[in-house]
Amino acid sequence: MYKLNICHLYPDILNLYGDRGNIICMEKRMQWRGIETEVTGVSVGDALNYEDYDLFFIGGGQDFEQGVLLKDLAAGKAKQITEAVEAEKVFLAICGGYQMLGQYYKTWDGQQCDFIGALDLYTVGEKDRMIGNYMFQCDESDGGMVVVGFENHSGKTWLGEKVRPMGKVLSGNGNNGKDGTEGARYKNVFASYSHGSLLPKNPRLADQILKTALLRKYPDIVLEELDDQFENAAHDYMEHRLKK
Ligand code: GLN
């Protein structure tokens, strides 16, 4: 039987706007296809051995919570996470979790958080927050789908040369409200500002991420199509609303 091992990093600390819904969604989509999933929460003080997992999920968090994690990251997880990224493990990181994969985050009130540095990007906060439903279009290489989400961040993220954006903003702010980019892609990392939670209403993206993880492990696997009429109705309703 096929099996996917998911590591949920800091589930008790990084979980804004129902980001855990992404885990539930992935588990369900696997279950509907008869694929087993095991989800392991790894938090402060827990050991992390990246080789035990196929897919990593990191949710969003407020500035305070991000600051709380710095010590734990420096004590070993930052190294494991960087190695996992380089080993082409699949990651989905949302908002605060996305920022954490980058080099640093300077909060709007001047606090400097030196983060993991697994991705070539950095974030600088401003007092005005970027809040609201938004949408973006993924790169063709990821299927070119339109993704709808909800953003709420003060951090403005700027991408370096080694990463590419996850998509192009169609409505809302995305990475920084200025350069039209949203999220970041590097190897098998998918990083985005989209809360929502993201995957339940973007089933094509959910399958793109799951497929990437499964194919690494089982090169011959074929992902059965699911009946996504409810998921697509939720997606299309929001896409239509944001187009106006
Ligand atoms: N604290 C970060 C910011 O405000 C991330 C917030 C979030 O995860 N929603 O930019």
C-alpha cells in the first residue's frame, strides 16, 4: 500500500486562520484514493529527522510566535529543514511559515528575526497590513491554475535570484503589493501567503503538491481523479467575486 509521511511543523504554535485545514485536506484526498497518510506533529523541543518524512507543512503565525521559535530553530531544526529542502523534500509553507524559510524578517517595530535561510528571500514588515481575499495564477510549470486565498500580513517579502515566484498576483497584494509576485518556488518547496485554508478550495494545487511528493517515492503512481464539484464551486465563486 502507498503511504505518505507528513511532518506538521509547530502545529501548536503556527496555526492561523485554520491553516491546519491543509493537513485535513491532504489526508482526505489521500484516503479517498486508498493511500495511507501518517501525520506527525513536531514542535519545540522535539527531535526532527528530515529523512523520516515525504512532505512538510508549516502554517502561519504572528510576529510574537515567530520570535518564540528562533531558539528552537537554531538548536537544530534550521539545519534539518535546510537539508530537507536541498534533498528535494516537498514543503508547503504558509505566510509566517513561508517567511521563516527565508533569510530574515525585520518586523515593522524593528525586531530582527534571523530565520532558516533555506530560501533566497527576506521579509521586511510595515505598519500597514495587507489583508483580504486575493488570487494569483501559478506558473505554467505548476499547471497554470488560478489560486484563491486569504492574506493577512505586515511583512513584505522580496525574492532573490535563486527562487522564483509561485505565481503572479491577479487581485490583492501577494508578496509585497508592489512587484506583482506571489509566494516562492524552489526545488519542491511551495510557499505562499494564502491562508484560507488554502488547499480545500484549490484542489488542483492540492493534487499538484501531493503528486510531487508521491512521485518522488513511487515513480509509477497514477493519481486517480476525484469528484471535486464542491471544491471547485467554492473556488469558482471566489474567483468570480475577485474578478469584479
Ligand atoms: N507575522 C507575519 C506578518 O504579519 C505573518 C503573519 C501570518 O502568518 N498571517 O507578516
